[in-house]
Amino acid sequence: MKIHVVKKGETLFSIARQYGVSARLLQKQNEVPEDGALVPGQTLVVLLPDKIHTVQPGDTVYSIARQYGISVRELYQNNIFLQGQGTLTPGEELVITLRDAPKGGSLGVNGYAYPFINADLLRQTLPYMTYVTPFTYGIAEDGSLIPLRDEGILAAAGQYDAVPWMHLSSLTEEGVFSSDRAEMVLKDPARQKELVRQVKETLREKGYSGVDVDFEYIRPELGAAYAAFVTALRLELNPLGYTVLVALAPKTFAAQRGLLYEAHDYAALGKAANGVLLMTYEWGYTAGPPMAVAPLDKVRQVLNYALTEIEAGKLFLGVPVYGYDWPLPYQQGTTRGESLSPQEALALARRYGAEIRFDETAQAPWFRYTDRNGTEHEVWFEDARSSYAKFRLAAENGLQGVGLWNLTRPAPQTYLTLHGGFDIEVMDKRDRG
């Protein structure tokens, strides 16, 4: 795999010729528009094929995979444009195998997905997932689970060998994290027991392999109670074969102040759970000033602290799959950034003739443009370079893997970079709980 940064004057054909690959494949893999329009500063992930198959009438993904002795999952990974579907066009070129090249290690990959995710996009991303986590089972006013229409995601996960994890959060019916709902569960033993019973029932009925607990904005005095709840959940579920994970706010030291952080005791929760997701994103956020969503220097600070409290093999590093577009000038309390996918960011840059820059400290791309109303904007997003930097950070530190937030918007380079640069773990069906 190569990551190419487009220079002024370069074309798909000139770049393809440089690497000895098909321009058509390069365009399809990176979802470049049909007219081949490129933006100076954008990245292209160049997968280097070893073997190519030209589709013949009657070919299917299953027959091609069988012909070459590879899995259907690998065929989909090598050809992201197939979107996990079986329809093939005669004459179409498919990558069968890639040139042997050293990879940056092995990673477990968890992807979060809203139930309303586009079906084609879900099928496209699942071949790159070790795990998939539908978002979310919240907590109702009476302490019971708020149901989730997760059937579509679960059915697709089974087709593409992604292990499903249940997501349990302190979200309300309105979709906001509630300190009160968390407190109700943590302080009322009877309600907590009933919630655990419902979680067990859901795991069994839906075929989940574990539960990811995500209580946010917990009042500081309930930190010990939260760790005790996660411990009790693990002791209840592990003997049944289920995994218990917990999501943690991005802290850089134990005594970090703020409602988001204080009850998230890294040492206690790291001991309580089987695995830990570090929510290392949202430095750049809707109401904040323009900046990278997950600047690498900030992410590294959180990871360095986490490694002093939690063993590396339990950790998943959170990786964003989106960015923000802020109107300028930024005014605190007034300016609101709009979230967007990497593909939408590139489309904006093409439309307004912007050149993409790269912040070396944050390891993140950004650009400015002026819209048709004369308003200047600043956009920060993720590309192959920024994603690779975070994947490499996880692999080099021996983490269990990465958690992608979230799969609901298209980001083909994220998955190409994962596949081309790392070995994505696939769980043996016997180990799924």
C-alpha cells in the first residue's frame, strides 16, 4: 500500500502510471468522481495488485474466491467498490491478491453504526470489521432498556463475519446522555439488577457476543459505584461467554476535572472490564473552534496516560470517521460546525477550488473556502494519512485494536488504509461468546 498526496497538475492517469496500477481501479477504490477530478493535497490510497481477475459471464464472488483459494471477505476487502454485494459486470477487473509487503501489525477493528445506516454502506464496511456495535440501547425513565431496531445490522454482521457487540448507554429517549439516568441505575440495586437481567436477555435473544457500556456525564461521587456496576456485569456475563467493555472519556491524568471525566476512573474501570475503548475524538466539535477532531498529539497524550493504568491488550483506540465545517469568524457560543464525511469534505474542496493542507502536529488535513454567500469556512477532516497515523499508534503500542466512530458516513480511505497497512483480526466463531 502507498499513500499518495496529489500535487497540482497530476491526474489519475499520471499517478496510476507512477505506481504501475490501473487508473480505473485507482478511481474506483478511492471513489474519485467519474470525471477524475482531483484536489491538490488530497490523498489516494494505492493498493498494489499482485493478481487481477477479469470478470467473465457467469462469474460470482463465490466462484472467483473459490477459483483463487481466497475468502469472499478478502475479495471484498481488495475491492471496496463492490460494496459487499454479489452483482458483477463482465469485463470488470477485480483485485485477487496484493503484493506482499510488510504490514504495521494486527488490529481488532470495532465499528459503531446507527440503525439507519445505508445498507450499501454497511455492506461495504463490514468486511473490514472484526466487531460491529449498533448504537445504542439507552435507559428509560423506569430504568428499563430502551429498545433498538438493530435487526438489519445484526443480520448483515452474520453475513460478513463481523462479531456483534451490544451497546448500553445512559442515553434517554431524546438521544442525550443523562446524569440522572446513570445515577438511577447506579444507586438503586433493584433497578440495576433488573437492567442486568434485560441485558442478559438481549444478548441471548439477539446473538450479541458482549456488551459495551457507555455511561457519560456521571456525577463524580458515583465513580466507585460505576466501577462496581461494570465489575458486577463482568462477573455475571463472563461465565456465560460474554465480553464486557467500557468506553472512557479522553483523560490525560487521574484527577482531571469536569463532569465528563471525573467518574471515569481509568484504573478501576480498566480492572472492571474485559476491554476499554478510549473515546479519543471530539477535540474539534460542533460548538468549539475549528481544529482537528482527533489531533494525534492529543490522542497520544490520552493513550500515554491510559497505558499507566490499563494493560495495552485491553485497549481500543477511538478513531473518528468524520470531520467538521465551521463558518468563520468563529464566535464562542454562536458558531456551529456541521459534521461531514471525508468524501463530503473532498467534494467541498473540489467545488470551491480549495487546496488541502496538512497539519503535521495534529496529523490532520484541513482547508478553507468561501461559499457563494461570501462566508469563509474552515474544514478539518480525516484522510489516509491521519487515519494511518492513529492506526499505527494503536499497533505500535500493542493495543487490542481501534474503535471507529462511526460507520454511518462514507470514508473509503479509512478502510483501504486499514486493509493495506494492517492485518485485520477475524474472530474464530468458537470465540464469539
